[in-house]
Amino acid sequence: MFVSCLNIDISPREGQTFPLTKCVPWAACIQDGKGNHHTLEQAELTQQLLEQSTENPDQIDLEDAIRKMEEEQEIRIAV
């Protein structure tokens, strides 16, 4: 599934370091393993997203993943 979104950046409030970014789903292209595909427009896409479980068994801890990347030895390529 490829989801196209309209990203809206909201200026940071006092004390916030980064702007708040909101993703508004716009449309999606869904392709199965056999290459068949179809498009969902905004209303259909939003409904499909709302029907999904809030539980994500593949969820990762982003802070932990970034920390692990920072701890890895840098790979240098001789030019």
C-alpha cells in the first residue's frame, strides 16, 4: 500500500523545538502480491484506516532504534 498524504506543518508554540506535523491521508494505491492494484480515494482510505486495529505487533521503539544506530561503528569507504 502506498499512501499519499497532505502534510500540514504547524508552527511550534513557545517551548516547542519542532513544528507539529499532521498527515492528512489523501489517496492510496494498493497492490497485491500478484501485481493487481486499485486506488482508494480519500473517503474510502479514511474509512479503511479507521477500521484498522490500534494494536501494532510490529511496532518499534524509535528512540531505541536511533540509539542503536548511533552506537554502531561508522563504515568508511576509501575513495
